[in-house]
Amino acid sequence: QVQLVESGGRLVQAGGSLRLSCAASGRTFDSYAMAWFRQAPGKEREFVATITWTGGSTDYADPVKGRFTISRDNAKNTVYLQMNNLKPEDTAVYYCNTMPPLRAIWGQGTQVTVSS
């Protein structure tokens, strides 16, 4: 059974940094593009960042460009999201998935809360 487990979220002050991790188990994802998404209270889940299966190309949503960096370690079956200069509007539950996302494998996400 495929499982994605996100971790690393916590309460942080504005301007701070966090590194999120997404560990995949049950199968390898080294042939898939992977992505991070987020869902803020009362809002739809939105795309944050994506990375090709080789790690050679990335893309970001405009609100996070220049502040967030997505990376992956296929040997560890793990995807990361380095988040710098965090803002209160980054507060959300963060999820990882393939790109495009597979409905059946959404995990529980990890809560990121940025205080002003």
C-alpha cells in the first residue's frame, strides 16, 4: 500500500525558516514528478512547487518563488521543501503528492503556522 508521510511543520515566527519532508513508502516514486501543495483554512488546496523525477527541473507558484526550494533524494524516496522568509499567509497544511496528484495517495499533511 502506497503511503506518503509529511513532517516538519510547526509554529514559526514570520521571517523564519522550515524544512518539510515527505517520505514515500510502499513503492518508489523515482520515476514520478513530485509536488507540494497546501491548504489554508477555508480555502481550496493549491499548488506550491514541483520537481521532475531527475530533480533537474523545478517550478513554483508565484507567491513562493524566491523563498521556497523543492528538492528530492530518490535513494531515500523523500521529497523536501525548504521554506525561507516565511509569511503569515504561508500558514496552511502542506501535502506532497505526485504531479499531477493521485487522489488515492493524499497523506495527512503537516501543519505550518506562521505568526506575525
